[in-house]
Amino acid sequence: MSEEQTFEQMLDASMKTIHTGDIVEGTVIDVKPGEAVLNIGYKADGVLTRQEYSADNSLDLTTVLQPGQKLEVKVVKLNDNDGQVVLSYRRMAQERSNRAIEEAYNNHTVLRAPVTQVLTGGLCAVVEGIRIFIPASLVSDSYEKDLSHYLGQEIEFVITEFNPKRRRYIGDRRQLIAAAKEEAAKKLFETLKEGDVIEGTVKNVTDFGAFVDLGGADGLLHISEMGWGRVGNPKKIYKSGQKVRVFVKEINGKKIALSTKFPDENPWVAAATKYSVGSVVTGRVARLADFGAFVELEPGVDGLLHVSQISKERVEKPSDVLKVGDEVTAKIIDFNPENNRISLSVKALLADQERAKRNAERAEAEKNAAEADDDEAVTVDIDAVIARQKAEEEKNEQ
């Protein structure tokens, strides 16, 4: 008896001591679809069930474990009903993941993971086997109605709430975006100056203009600066995501005014030679006012057709005889290069046409009169010749 006790004591002494909650390394000695047996260097083997390995209840352990494989596990119970040690890989991994997430939470570490699920209220990403929820309000620094495009996309975020007891892990992506933009804006304003030509991306288009992302800050491209010509609807010209070349017109604090009216493309530069006084031009009515109509001769160049110059007859209001889009042919009666103003007149053109018609009629009449005089002179000459010939014939007969 004493020999048996001594043997048991020697056996116990040769085995390591373990306690519930310990993390131990074991070697897989047998695997079945629903459980695996591990040698953990203890007097009893350890049993690892499918449920304690993974949350997937349909998982076949023979596909992920094989005899001889080393595995770290947690001791859940030292002695089950069969005298074996109950082990858990899932709980050990969960605790390890919790520690990693807690460390990231305490140190404000930036995590990176793909989006595994898009919910009505936000996104889900898995880090170290732990499901992190990112509310829709913390996904971006601007409102996004549809988050579906994030599915499968790898994103960065920080942990802002850590509560393993309630399994509540909240991520925040918005503050990273805000911080990155703030840094980019700082660098942009350090180098950006008025007159710079830069390429940006249209971010949003409104009725009064377009906001352009310059890579750190947004600039406003007002409707009046979208071109030398008249712009009716900015949404017909620009779309979100479109690349656009602009120049910085003005910087006022954090506000940036942009323009695409490049000075070298100003149509008024060559207007003096193209639209000299006395020239006849054709354009379309761009807009109407009580005092006259503005006629677009080319994009960016308008001429004013004053109400008194619309017709020979008296016109009370331009809208009585003209509408936007009408084609008008008129004469340039004044050009003011200092104020970029061209004055037009249909009345003067009609007067010129009537004068030209009268001159043509007068010239035709004079021509006809001259031709009549010539015919009469020819007739007189012929009669004289005939008379002379007759006289000579009579003389010869005598």
C-alpha cells in the first residue's frame, strides 16, 4: 500500500499543477468532428468541444485541428464527470482579444479592419475576433444616407467605448477623418495663395455654385465665376466627383473663392477688333430689362440693345417685341473698352438699309437715264446718216 501511495505521489510530482482559469499549451492527440483531446502535461487529458473552440456550431474540428498540433487553451474545469479537464480555445481567444482591444482603447490606437456588415444604424468590423460597431454618425464627418459601399472596404477607426461585460465595443472613424482634414487644411493654407491655379474635385453642386475639394479645404466656385458666358444652372455643368481646374480668386480667412474665368481666356481682350463701331453683328437675347435687351454676341460678350434702338417705331417695353432666345441682327453704334460695354441698334441698321436702298434706286435711275440719252443720241446719228445717203443718191440720179 505504501508503495502504491509512493507511486501516486511520484506520479503527481511529475505532473504540473494547473488551476481553473490557467492558460496552458496542449498537444492534440485525437480529433473528432465534435471534440478534440489534448495532452496538457497533467495527470488527466483535456477535452476541447466544438462549442468551446468556435461560435460556429456546424464546424467540423477535423478540418481545423490535427494530431500533433500545438494549441493554447484555457482551463475551464479541472474534473468533468469523466475525470477529464475541460478546455476552451474560444474563451482564451476572447480574453486575449479583449485585452488587445482594451489596450487599443486606452492608448487611442488606430485600428484597421474590413467592414463585414452594413446595418441600418452603422457598420460592423471584426478585430481580433471581436465585433466592433461603428454608428452611422461616426462613420464620416458628413452625412451619408447609404453606407452600402463600405461593405468589404478596409477602414480605420479608434475604440471610443469598451465594455466587455455588455459586449459593447464602439468604434469612431469620424474623428480620424476630421483630424486628417485639419492637418491637410493646415498644410494647404500654408502654401496656397491668391492667383494659384489648382485642380480640385467637385464635392457638392447647388443653385448658386459648386463646392470644390482642394485637398484639405473646400473652395466656392460661384455661378458668376463659372465662365465668361452666362451660366443658367450649375448642375448642368458640374457633377459631384468631377475634376475641375480652377484658380484662387480670393482667400478670406478659411473661405476660398474660386474661378474658372482665366484672364488669358477673357473674350473682351480681342473684342475691340472683332466688334468695332459700325459693324453688323448677330446674337441671341440673353435677358430682358425694362430699359432694353442684352444680346449675347459670344460667351462672355453681351451688347445692350436699348429700348429706343429696338425699332423705328416706339417700343414701350422690350418684352413686347422680344423674348429670351430670339436672334437679333443689329449695328454696333458704340464700344466702351474701359467698361466692356457694347451698344447695339436695330434702328440704325434699318436706317442704313433704307439709305442703301434709296442709293441703289437712285443709282439705277441714273443708269437708266444715261442709257436713254445714249439711245436717243444713236437714233439722231442714224437719221443724219440716212439723210446724207438719200441726198447723195438724189444727186447722183440728177
